[in-house]
Amino acid sequence: MLTVNRAGSFMFAACALFLSSCSKTPHYELSRFVSPETCGGCHDTIYEQWRGSMHSLSHGDVLYREVALKDLRGLTDPDEIKEAEHCVSCHTPVGFVSGMPRKTSDHMKTIPELARKGVQCDYCHSATGARKMYNAELNIDPGHGEDDPGTKRGPYGDSESDYHKTKYSGFHTRSEICGACHDVRHVVFGTKLETPYEEWKRGPYAARGIECQSCHMYQRPGVPATGSTPRPDNPGKAAAGGPERKHVFTHYFAGGNTLVPAMSGDKTIAEMAEERLKHAATLSIAAMAEGGVVKVTVANTGAGHCIPTGLSHVRQMWLEILVTGRGGRVLLHSGALGRDGRLDPSAVLYNTVFGDKTGKPVMNVAQAREILRDRRIEPLANVVEEYRLSDVKETSVDVEAKLWYRLADQKLVDSVMGRGKISVPAVLMASAKKRVRIR
Ligand code: HEC
Ligand code: HEC
Ligand code: HEC
Ligand code: HEC
Ligand code: HEC
């Protein structure tokens, strides 16, 4: 059944049974959206930045699609299937609101070209607000296609374009536009699957008015723009023929992903992600090892949320510690990476772990009913890790500490993509070295 709401968009009053939330999802014809290439005709710099970003790639991302399809297979519980069919709502929001793909299994069909362009210009710039601060429940007001593009909302109060109407939107200047998609909850169980917005909101950056955009939309090559670095303005033009602006918000949206953006051949965003990771944390080693206990402090100095954040049951951030005595004798080595990309099981690992209905750890988010473990570092907070040395005869030892990050466990990627297909890079986020006295 179709009903028409005041804004002239169609509401699906009754949808296929597998999508509990779709009765609330307004429907918009795909033809109402303007392609990013058209926007790029005038906003060429912004378009070039966005084109290689994880937003542009969110539907094309093979890791995402292979995981989504793999997770779907073998599920029998209808509540779990509902979640597994819901992935497309964020990964291709324009496709989802226009009905193709409506569900994850549609990935096996031919999907219209525009819907394959991920989180795109016209979706974000048609947004007027959010119904909820999770699961991509944004309200949008798109135009009627290329010939009648409607109103594009943004941060200026005085901008003019011959092509589209413009409107100031406070929503675009605040973290809420990001949080509406970046906080992810299980559609049936409510399990909090990703929470960067929530972590930001309860943290020190929100209190100081430093928004997601203040870091992520100031970054450009050579300017990491994190909590521990300057975040200078990026003066220039927002459109060809437009006026000079004090700051033009950048659209690279670099995070921690150093792999997928580089797969297309352009390394710019992968390098920016690495730069971002290298300005997120610091390590320090205590000068004294009381009772033979070496202490290493890990501080989140640069991220506006926990490290790691987002998909943190998949992301891996861990400490490697090497303690050597006289003549280079190894007294302790924890957190080393094996030749096949296998992580030492004794490594101090920062991540989250979900539990299924029997309380067992589970990787498939569709089966995530609870959070069994959350070991991450809050913004501007630190944790102290202790390593006990046994049988030390030295009065001092050399300690080397390294903080590493990778997108996912190599074994997990092998199980999804096939062995030897993709080698997951590890990024060195921070390191420290010290001669430590034993007491
Ligand atoms: C024919 C050229 C042209 C095209 C095509 C175009 N724009 Fe614009 N747009 C402009 C100009 C010029 C401005 C004004 C820039 C300024 O004031 O600095 C502008 C301003 C904007 C603003 C700022 C609005 C504000 O008030 O803050 C947004 C957002 C925007 N455009 C988005 C888009 C999107 C999305 C598309 C594609 C659907 C698009 N534009 C297509 C020329 C264009
Ligand atoms: C994920 C959502 C999102 C996507 C996708 C996106 N933008 Fe933006 N854009 C924003 C936000 C948010 C701002 C304003 C940031 C602020 O004020 O804090 C912005 C600002 C702008 C502006 C104002 C000038 C500036 O950069 O400061 C223009 C023009 C613009 N975007 C055009 C585009 C075009 C063209 C595309 C596609 C190539 C695009 N945007 C894709 C969210 C998005
Ligand atoms: C329509 C939903 C949506 C909105 C709105 C949105 N994002 Fe995203 N964003 C995504 C999705 C989906 C991905 C991940 C794609 C993937 O990894 O396959 C992503 C990826 C990212 C990444 C890259 C993560 C990585 O691992 O490298 C960053 C950074 C990011 N977004 C920041 C922002 C910021 C800042 C805003 C607000 C200005 C925003 N996003 C708004 C959906 C959204
Ligand atoms: C003070 C600066 C700062 C602010 C504010 C900030 N971030 Fe980040 N963000 C970072 C840094 C540094 C990293 C890299 C470390 C990491 O991956 O956690 C990052 C990484 C990310 C990632 C990639 C996570 C991963 O490893 O897959 C996402 C997604 C993201 N941020 C989203 C957001 C959103 C959404 C907001 C607002 C709610 C936000 N960020 C606010 C600095 C910031
Ligand atoms: C409410 C929005 C939303 C929904 C729904 C969603 N995702 Fe995502 N997904 C994101 C965001 C945002 C990121 C980026 C987070 C980060 O980088 O930490 C992401 C990243 C990913 C990645 C990492 C890709 C990479 O290149 O590392 C995978 C895999 C993924 N999602 C799978 C899924 C699956 C499977 C589902 C459905 C069960 C799903 N997502 C549903 C928002 C969503």
C-alpha cells in the first residue's frame, strides 16, 4: 500500500516482512537525485576529494559487500536476517530510499548506476535533519533531478548558484549529520554496533564545540587536523566562479582505512588515513620498573572518540612490547605479528567483542545480542598497561613499545576474500623507547 505525505513523497505503509523499520522509511524515486558528476561540474575540487573517499566507495567496497553477503548466508533466525538485510541503508542510502537495493541480498542483482555511488553529494546536501541519531534515519528533501535540482543545504548564509537554490543549514555544521549514520544499532536487538557519535558526545571535544567536521573536514594532504595537531583553515573557492571563502570544508573523509581507498590506484586518501592514525595516540614508558613491572601508558591524544572507534569489533589496535637485557637478550616480547599476519594471542588488544544468543563471541553483527567486552581508549584519556618480567638479573633493561592498527585480522579477511588475496597492512601509530631501571 502506498500513501502520500505532505511533502509529496511516498510512504510505504506496508513493506516486505523482513524489514521492520521500512514502514517508516519514506520512498523517493531515484530520478530525483542528481549525480555527483553533475555537482562536480562546478564543485570540481570537492568532487575530486570525495571521489576517492570511503563515502564514494561505501557501496563499491568489496570488503563490505563480501562480508555482508557472507554474513547473510546460513542465518535462520528471522530477527538476525532482518539485520543482515539492512546493511544497504547506510552503504548506499540513495539506493535504499529509492528501493534498489532495498536489502542486502539485492547486491546479487543489477543495481542502478547512481545507487552504486555510495554516500553521495545530493543525499547529504538534501538532508534537513535526523529522526534518530543512529541507523541513517535522516530526513531528506531532494529536488526533481538534473533539470530541477531543488535546494542544496550547506554552511553558508549568503551563497548563490544559477543552478540550484541554496539554504543555510545548521544541521550540516554539527556532528549530528555524521552521527545519524555513524552510530549503528542492531535493528531488532538494539545492540550498539558502532558508536563514534555517542563517544564524542560524552567526551571532552563535544563540550568544547569541536565537531566531527572540525577534524575530518579540515584534513587535507599534509594537514592531519586531529586533536593533537593544528586544524588551520583551508581558504579557497567552494565552486568555480564562486567567491573566495575563508574556509572550504574538505571532503576526503579519511579515517583509518588505508587499504580500500588505495585499491583504485590513487593513494591520496590511504596516505591521509595513515597520517590521521599517526596523530591519534602517544606512548610513554615509565622510567622505573618497580618489582620488575614495566609500565606503558597509551594516550588517546588525537581522536574525538574512542580509539579504535566505528567498526571496533573488526578493527585491531594493539601494543607490541620488546624488553631486552644485557647483550640484547630478549626478556619479553609481546604483540608481535607473525609472518602470515597472525597476531600474537598474548597481545594487549583494544577492541570490542559481541556475544550471540548463547553468549559466545561472534563476528557477524546480525547475531550480536550483547557486548561482551569493550576495551578501547576514550578521547583525551589514557590507560596504563603492566608487563611483569620474570627472572631478571639486570639492574636496567631496554624497553621498546609500539602501537599498531589494522583494519581487520588477516585470518578474517582471508576467510572472506580467499587466502592470499588481500594482505592487510599494519600502520605504526606511535612508538617509544627507554632504558628502564629495575627495582
Ligand atoms: C552550475 C554550477 C553548479 C552546479 C552544477 C552545482 N552547484 Fe552547488 N553551488 C554553485 C555555486 C556557484 C555556489 C555558491 C558558492 C559560494 O557561495 O561560495 C554553490 C553552492 C553550493 C552549496 C553551499 C550552500 C550553502 O548555502 O551553504 C552546496 C551545499 C552546494 N552548492 C551543493 C551542490 C550539490 C550537491 C550539487 C549537485 C547536486 C551542486 N551543488 C551543483 C554552483 C553549482
Ligand atoms: C557525508 C555527507 C556529505 C557528502 C557525501 C558531501 N558533502 Fe558537501 N558538505 C557536507 C557538510 C557536513 C558540509 C558543511 C560542513 C560544516 O559546515 O561544518 C559540506 C559542505 C559543502 C559545501 C560548502 C563549501 C564547503 O566545502 O565548505 C559544498 C559546495 C559541498 N559540500 C558540496 C559537495 C559536493 C559537490 C559533494 C559531492 C562531490 C559533497 N558536498 C558531498 C557533507 C557532505
Ligand atoms: C548516509 C550515511 C552517512 C553520513 C551522513 C556520513 N557518513 Fe561517514 N561513512 C558512511 C559509511 C557507510 C562509511 C563506510 C564505508 C565503508 O567502510 O565501506 C563511512 C565512512 C566514513 C569515514 C571513513 C572511515 C574509515 O574507516 O576510513 C569517515 C572518516 C567518515 N565516514 C566521516 C564522516 C563525517 C565526518 C560525517 C559528517 C560530516 C559523515 N561521515 C557522514 C556513512 C555516512
Ligand atoms: C579531535 C579530532 C576528531 C574529532 C572531533 C572526530 N574525529 Fe574521527 N578520527 C580522528 C582521528 C585522529 C582518527 C584516527 C584514529 C582512529 O581510527 O580512531 C579518527 C577516525 C575516525 C573514523 C575511522 C575509525 C576506524 O578506525 O575505522 C571514523 C569513522 C570517524 N573518525 C568518525 C568520526 C565522527 C562520526 C565524529 C563525530 C561524532 C568524529 N570522527 C570526530 C579525529 C577526530
Ligand atoms: C547505520 C549505518 C550502517 C549500517 C546499517 C551498516 N553499516 Fe557498515 N559501516 C558503516 C560505517 C559508518 C562504517 C565505517 C566505520 C569505520 O570505518 O569504523 C561501516 C563500515 C563497514 C565495514 C568495513 C569496511 C572496510 O573497508 O573496512 C564493513 C565490512 C561493514 N560496514 C559491513 C556492514 C554489514 C555487513 C552491515 C549489515 C549487517 C552493515 N555494515 C550495516 C555504517 C553502517
